[in-house]
Amino acid sequence: MNKSNRTWLVSLIWSAMLLTGGCSPAAPGIKPTLTGESAPLATATQPGDEKNITLASLQKVSDFPLYTMHYVGDYGFGEYLRELKSKLSSVESRRSPVYDANPVRLPGFACTTFAAGTPQGERLLGRNFDWYHHPALLLFTDPPDGYASVSMVDISYLGFSEEVKPDDKAALAELLKAPYLPFDGMNARGLAVGMMAVDHSEGGNDPRKATLDDLEAIRLVLDYAANVEQAIDLLGQYNIDWGNGPAIHYLLADAAGNSAVVEFINGERRVFRSPESWQISTNFLFAEVPLARAGEECWRYKTAETALTRSKGVLSSQEAMGLLQNVSQEGTTATIWSVVYNLSSGQVQVAMGRDYGKVYSFELKR
């Protein structure tokens, strides 16, 4: 199924859910804690209407801007997966390998992700997302058939910008598609994932497998993987389509201290683990660069490697945010957000636009 058809399928399922009202209106298992004031930007007009309750939870946290939203009920991802698999025998499900052979290369697209431990024995995933200055959403979800999670979403891909803001009622409903666009995140089982752009990656064209977009693959592991091994297994069950964006690879980490980088080379899933208690990934392929030379490929990798070697892979949450500051970037494609996920406690810390004097704290119930 090509990208436009998959987008149509998401919209169809989402529209059907709008009409049916989704599942029961139980409150999500989430507890945000803001280090600052915020106010709802929408109002629930029909008690019990999950979509209106979801939109009514939208809050502006910072002027970057950063928003938060609690998605109540089912966003149809499980149904979406079933629909994709049901179409495997159809011609439209067979994607041309042109996507794999000619990935889009976007200069300046760069991110940094690392897994580490804390002095208390907890586990962290630190993550910088470096791109254009776009509005961001911290999204809490709790689907009835999956794990609760928290994820960061670049909502420019839903049509928002400096001119079009989420408090624009005409555009507000687009936020209901946000669960399909996580750029990184953590679930209630302590599994976290971040993605980084690479020069090339071949996500596969196996007609026996359904095909997911790169961000839908993140939603897959957040909803259904309790640990790194389960996430690796799930990613191996699908082709991955990079669509109109750059090729990427993923860093996975869990609360038990496991981590792995997952790449797709010539349509095959490749898994790379660290011999240390910590792991780093930036924007080169471990399939092409030996671990011993990784620091030569990227100054951000080298900076993180030096810090984690010195600390023996142990950082407080504040030190983890400090390391993200040290590898942050300025310019046209600067660091949009820096986030530290505590995979053991569920704490989330976010800094926007390299403003490390303002760190916002949230909590996902484990």
C-alpha cells in the first residue's frame, strides 16, 4: 500500500471513530506535572464525548510553543494494523522498492539519542530532536488494547505553524491524528524509543509483510512492546517506508537496562548492541561504521561518548539534560526539543528551543 493510500486509511478509521465515539471514557493512566502555569485551549461540549474531552485537554506549556494533550480512548491503531494485514494479498499493498533505492536526503537533519543509568539504578533515555523551528506537542495516550505512553510530536506535520495554531478551532481536530506521529516516546512498561536520520536505509518490500511509515513504527513499539526484545521482534514483522522524509534508524531502551540500535539494510533488520552499560546513536549507520570508529564520524557522538565513558554510564536526570545541551545545535536546523525519559519512574523532562533554564517536568504512571 503506498503512502497516500495508508494516509487515506488512517483518515477513514479516524473519521469512523469520530462518528462512533470510540471506547469507554475511562481516564488515561497518566499524571502530568507542569513546572509552570498552563490553561486549556479547548472546551468539551458534550460530556462523555472522548474526542471533545481529548481536545479539551490541550494546554499550552511554553511560548516556543510546546503543548500537552491527553488522548482519551481508542485512536484506532490496532484496527489500522488489522486493515493493513488484511490487504496483503492485494496489488496496492506491494510497494515499489524505489522508496528504498532513492531515500530523501535532507541537509542538516540531525538528532542525538543515548541510553544511560542513574546513581539510583534507574534507566534514562535522552534525546535531542534537531530540525526546523516547528511547534511541538507532548502527547499522553492510553489505548484499550495497548500500553499507556507519552510521546513528542512535531505538529507542523498536522498543518500547524506560526500562522496556524492549535487554538484555531477550524484546525483543532487535526490533533486527533497525533498518535500516528510520535517522534520519540516512552511507554508505561519502561520501553523508550528515539529515531535519527541516516544517509540511507532500506526498510524492505516483502509482500508477506504489512508496511508502516517510520513514525507508525514508533507507535507500534510504544503500544505493544514491554521491552527491547519485544520491540525488535515487532519491527521485524513489518516493512518500513520512509515516505517523503529521510531514512532513519532507531535507538531502543528499557527499564531493565537493555538497549539496541535497529537499522534496515537491504530490506533486512539489523540489530546493534553496546558492550557498555550505555549506548549512543546519532546520524551514521552502525552497519557501515565499526563501533571503535564511531567517535570519528560525529562530534555529537564523540561528546556523548566522552561524557558517558567518564561517568561510567551513570548520569542524574539533570546531568543527562546537561549532556543534551552539550550536543545541541543552533542555526537553521537547530535543536527543537531535548527530552529525558526516566524509564524506571515515568518522569519526563523537556526543554524547548535550547532554553535549558526552563525545563518542564511531567510524569507517566508506570
